[in-house]
Amino acid sequence: MKWWNAWRGARHPFPAEDWAEGLARVPLLQALPEEDVRRLGERAWSFLRRKRLALFDDELFDLPARLALVAQACLMTLYWSEDEAREAFANVHEVRVLPEAFRSKVAEMDEAGVVHEFEDERVGETWHQGPIVLALSDIQESGGWGGFNVVIHEFAHKLDMGNSLDADGFPPLPRDIDPRDWHRVFTDVWDDLQAHLARGEAPPIDDYAASHPGECFAVCCEYFFTAPDVLNAAYPELYALLARYFRQEPLQRCPPH
């Protein structure tokens, strides 16, 4: 295997200049320790060579832009082993980028068992073995420290689907995390979000997290990486749990607001 990786590396040398340019476009990634920047770039480069990136405009997405895009996903598994990272996104086969938000048909069942169908505007969408679909406008708004990142959100759904056909907020867990702890911590957060809404108050994080357990996990991942100070202030036990899960501490690299 080592000779195979060396052979592939010789055929596809790491584009250091393009990576440096892509990195400069994403404040979120610039905060990484210097020794991890190169490793993230290499993971992003490997990801690009293994997965299909379907773009509506190839000229708009030069190589630095492509590296910057997938590096935000690779950030999530940066401190996992190479094998763990590959397995985590084994269900990612294609990433599609559309020029703007898109409309998708949605079917939901109410408490009475009646199914309601409607069209919903989406900035991203993910299926179990299907593509990740992203809107360019929201990619352009991602990459900062504001609590929003459509790339991290949709790739969090893929992590979530590593052990189920749908995103349920319960991804495959490492051995050092007790599933009962995961369930308890996320249930406490879920209940608090619902309580805020019931009182007519804005929750401490995006209220989309209160719409579904799978969305709760994805939104909390967004905050963990892009607004860790907000997440830690609101739900310190959840922040600590995600720090164990992702094996990193974004709070240590978060710039002061």
C-alpha cells in the first residue's frame, strides 16, 4: 500500500501554491496551527482526487476554490486517522454545486398522521448514498466565524448517516464515547431549544436546530467549528462532547469577537 500511495503521489503532486491561495480565502482554516495546515491541504487534495465535484461553472471554481471548499469538510475529520476519515465519508460520492438556492419537494406527516407535501427552498441537501448538493451563494457565505457553514452542515449529515439511512442525530461513535452520554447531552439541548420556542424566546443557537434531531446535530456541528464560543457559552457539556468526538478544540483557535 505504501508503494501505491507513493506512486499516486508522484502522479498527482500536492499543489502547494493553489492550496495557499485557497487557504487565504477561508478565515476559518487560517486559524489552524501551522503544522496542521499542510495536513489539511493534503487531505483536501486526496478528497478531490477520490470524489466527484460537479460544478455548474468550471471556470468559476478554480483549483484553489475547490480545495477551499472540500477542506472545510475535511476539517471535521482532520484529527482522525486517515482510515477513519475515509470511512466517515465513504458514503460521499459526489458534491454538486448549484448557482443559487433550489426548491425541493418535501413530504411531512403531522401528529394526526396526515402527510403534507410542499416545496421548500434549500441551501443544501444530502441523501444517504446520493450527492451532497450545495448552493454557491451559501458556500460564499461560509468559511467565517459567524456560526453558519453550509459545507460543514451537509457533511455533518453524511457523518450522521454512517449508521442509518437517514440523519437522526446519532452518528457512529468512537469507543470512548458512551452512546448513553451522547443521547443524554443532545436530549438536554433539544429540550432546552424546545423550551425557548415554547416561551416565544429565541434559542441561543439557530432555531433550525429545533426542527429535527438530525438538524440539531448538523447545526451544532456548524457552531462547534465556526462559533465555538457561542456553543460553549450556551451548552458547555455539548461543546465538550463534540470536542471528544472530533478530537479537537476550535475554542482554542477562535478569534475574540
